[in-house]
Amino acid sequence: MVKRAVKHGIIADYLLTDSWFLSEEMIESIRNIKTGDIHILSMCRMDKRKYTFNEGSYDAKDLLKTSKTKQKEYQTLKET
């Protein structure tokens, strides 16, 4: 559907999906359209499934912890 939209001149910067759409194949497929110009925003499944991030393997809870830690680090840098 996204490929058809792009073919007809509808080009988006981001594609918003629900968590049940998210898969490695889906990400690859969308990122290959228009030389990677379309990015994906999606929830991840809150189960024991592993996700690759910064060359590490994390489940959803670990990703949230990592994100919160990075936000705190960013806020500290921003305030100084």
C-alpha cells in the first residue's frame, strides 16, 4: 500500500503503525522505498521479543530503561 501511494506521488516523511505491524521485514521494506526517506514510528510489543539497538539485544522493558537513562543524560547535558 505504501509503495502504491509513493508511486502515485504521495510521499511521507514518517509512517505510523500499530505494534502488530512492526517486523524486521516491514522495516526493511519501508526503508527501501525512496532510498530510505520514509521513517517508521511504531510501538514495540511488550513481550520477551528481542530488538537490536546500538548493536545490543534488548527486550521492550530494557529499551524503556535505556531510553529513560539517555533522556536523563541529555537533560543533564542540556542544563550545563
